[in-house]
Amino acid sequence: MRNLTVTAVNSYIKAIIGTDSNLTDISVEGEISNFKLHSSGHCYFTLKDSGGVLKCVMFRSSAQRLKFMPENGMQVEV
């Protein structure tokens, strides 16, 4: 078993995502759940479908440009 730092894991994942053509220029469809608008202005939520979940964050700079307020149960494309 190898022990890695958080930085090492993040760097590795970033390299994989950045070079995999299947993961660039995509959108993901799903249902919002566990939505939380933090006092910082960031939005935290889970995007889910019948087969899985993705934990998500939308930073304040993007959240400020929204034309709607996300809510649990909304079907979205991100």
C-alpha cells in the first residue's frame, strides 16, 4: 500500500481528467439533492441519477451569474 498526500492525489486526478478526451468539454445531467447555499456564496450539492452520485461545488463567481436558485429535486444539466 502506498501513502500519498492530498496534493499528489489531486495532481494525479487533474492530469487524468485534463488528458482524457472523454472527460473534456462535457455536460452532466442529473437531479440536485442536498443543496446548500453557504454564507461564502458557494453552492454545495449532490448531482444524482438512478445509478450514482457526484458531489459538487459551484463557486460564488459562477453562482452569482445564475438566473435561478437551484433547489432539491431539480433536473439540471451542468
